[in-house]
Amino acid sequence: MIALGILIFFARIVDVSLDTLRVKSMIRGKRLVVSMIAFVEIIVYTLGASQAFKYVMHPTILFFYACGYAAGNYVGMLIDDKLSRDSIFALVVTEHNEWGLADTLREHGFGVTTAKGYGLNGAEKAQLKIVVKKKQFAELTRLIRDFDPSAYVVTMDVTDVKRR
């Protein structure tokens, strides 16, 4: 029973990781990639699940099935992070010396566009707009927090960046 549980565990890691990558690819609009991933994913899922469902009431099988699902989510996110060369759009909102923060970020190689915005009560707030590679995001947030711990950062995935 343990050998079957281990096989089911690894099948779940594969199919759930593929599911994670498929959803991320769908969000990015990659139709062909989504179709190819879905094809492989459903084969792996069907093979693994059919074996698991035969013994679903056996605690060992249920345990391996659930662990594989959890691990598959984790592994899928790791793979996506490794494969991702995508950019992130960061909107930084601050009430403190926005020019100083913008200059600090620029000194560290980040392109920054500044704008003014108005909050709920009409208070003027500075907005810093930055497009950054995902791998640089941790450095960006560290610089922002060091400069202004009360600033908040809103991020969005960027699907297409055009440069001249």
C-alpha cells in the first residue's frame, strides 16, 4: 500500500504543478501552451486519481493523495518562479518625500515615474510607478521599506512590455 501511496504522491505533484503552470499560462494568454499542458495534466491526473479512488477509504492512500496535492501546489509555484521572466508593475503610495524615494530607487537602477493622487479624504499622496523584473522585486521592496516604512505597494503582473 505504501508503494502505491508514493506513486500517487508523485502523480499528484506532477498534475497539480502542471495545473498551476497551466493557470498562470492562461492568465498570460498563452493558448497553445495551455492546451499542451492541459493534455499532459489530465492524463497524469486520470492515472493517479483512478488508483487513489480505488482505495480512497484507506488512510495511507488518502494521506499520500493529500500530501501530493499540497506539495504539487508548492512545486508548481517554485517552477513558475524559476521560469518566470515576467515583469511586475508596482504602484508605491507614500505621504513622505516622494522625490527622495524616487531618487533612491533611481540610484539603484529602477526606472520611476511619479504622479500625484488624492486619497479618500482628499489628501494628496505621491504615487511612484515602477515596472521591475520579478527577480528584482525583493530589492525594490527593501529599499522602499528602508526609506518609508509606512508606504504601501500594490503590484500587478505585466504581460507585455514594449521598449524603444
